[in-house]
Amino acid sequence: MPRLIRAALERAGVGGPDRVSSGVDVVGDIAIVRLAEFNRREKKRVGESLLDQVKNLRVVLEQEGGIEGEYRLRRLSHLAGEKRTLTLHRENGCAFKVDVARTYFSPRLSTERLRVAEGVGPGEKVLNMFAGVGPFSILIAKRAGVRVTSCEVNAYAAELHEENDRLNKVEELVDVINGDAMGLPRLVRTKFDRILLPHPSQADKFLATALELAKKGGRLVYYRHLPAVDEEEAAKMLRAELKGLLPPKSRSSLRRVRDVGPRWIEMAADVRLPA
Ligand SMILES: C[S@@+](CC[C@H](N)C(=O)[O-])C[C@H]1O[C@@H](n2cnc3c(N)ncnc32)[C@H](O)[C@@H]1O
């Protein structure tokens, strides 16, 4: 949201937008900003300006550094407004309870989630190996009316996922497993038509497990962060990686999801496994 941060900087009188490297993430009524170049007083002024500017905003947090660790969490500190990290986020006709400090969530993936959900056909069995608080799984269950199994290692994210299932009235369709996706072949007794691997920094390590769980002729949606200058270079890297990991005669179509940093691109591969 570059326009929002530009307006907040102007209103706070702290200098030009060339001082910030990214926009604002708005999750429910919480805004998350990155303001590494500013001093503490300036940051607070930007936080207050955002609260004045955006009607339904109640909290402004600063993110320091990237998304880190096994649970893919942001390091956050309070800048303005109420002191909390739990909120209710609405997207694509669903509502998600999210704790932005203790669970992963990115509002920037809403279009991607819709795209994936729209591709799911009737009667498919879907597995999401890295489910977070449920934004992919719940949208799929709600739109396609199919059964979804979600796996999530962060116990609090899995708990919020179950709450979100009830909130969106899909608790009869979605099963949440709190555990390591690597152990799924021992836990689930079925094979899946479609498997999602939305863990772009680690998905390659789990591809063999996904293949064990996929039906013949099944589909994978595989995400990767790649250090590339453009989509062409990123696609070349992803194609080379998949060649070494997928069974022969698999077909993949590759696409750019978003830019995730200077010279880092998130790519998706829609894979069709051989029958
Ligand atoms: C990039 S986030 C994506 C979450 C969710 N799909 C979304 O879009 O909001 C990756 C998630 O995988 C979880 N995770 C990491 N390692 C895992 C593992 N070995 N097994 C299951 N979940 C894992 C993290 O806790 C995190 O919630």
C-alpha cells in the first residue's frame, strides 16, 4: 500500500517516501509498517498519522527485519493505538482471527488464495501442508464445498485455524492436524487430489513427502522464494529445481506470485503428476 505510507509520511512531516522501502500491511484493524530509517519520535508520528488517516485502524506496529523462524513470524513493536496483536481480518468473503505476532499471515496473498480456490474441482480431496490460521483451506472449503486436511506445526496457529473453521461454518469440511508435515504419511490414511505447499522458503524439503501423499495424476501447488532479478530468471531456477525433484512426465506451469524483496521473487508451480 505505497499510497498509504506516502500520505502518512507527508502528514507526519518526517520526509519523503524515498526513506521507506515497503508499503503498509493492513491485517484487520492492525497496520504493520517498516520504518528502519526513522528515529523513535518520527516513527511514533507516522503511527499516529496512520491512525488519523484510516478510519477503522486501531493499532500500528513496526516490523523489524524479515519473516523469521520455523513459524515464519514477524518481529513487531508497538508504535501507536491499542496494545494488542490479535485481530479479525476479512478477505474473499471469509473472516480470519489472526495474531500477527504469534502466527503467520500476509494480506498480500489474497488474490493468490482466490486463484487457487477457484481451481479446485468438485469432490476433490485437498491437503494443505502448511496451513497457518487457515486462509487457503477455509476459502477452498467454502467456495468448492470439498474436504480439506490442514497441517500446521505452530499450535496457536492450529488453534486459531479451528476457531476460523467454525467462524466460517466449514468445520464439517476441514480437519486440522497440529504437527510436522514431514510426519503426515504416518498420520493420514488417504491420498489427495491436490496438495498445497505454501511454505516458499522450505517447500523443496517437503516435496518428497507431498509426492508420497498425492494420487496418481494429482496436482501440487508449490511455492518458492527465489533470488532472481526477473520472472524469467526465477522460472529458470524453479524449472531446474523441479526437474531434480518431480517424477518424469510431470507437467508444470510456472508463474510469478509477487516480489518479496529486492531481487527476491515468489514463484508458484502448478504441477500435474503423471497418471
Ligand atoms: C509461509 S506460512 C503460510 C501459512 C498459510 N498457508 C498462509 O498463507 O497464511 C508457512 C506456515 O507453515 C508452518 N510450518 C513450518 N514448518 C512446518 C512443518 N514442518 N509442518 C507443518 N507446518 C509448518 C508455519 O508455522 C507457518 O504457519
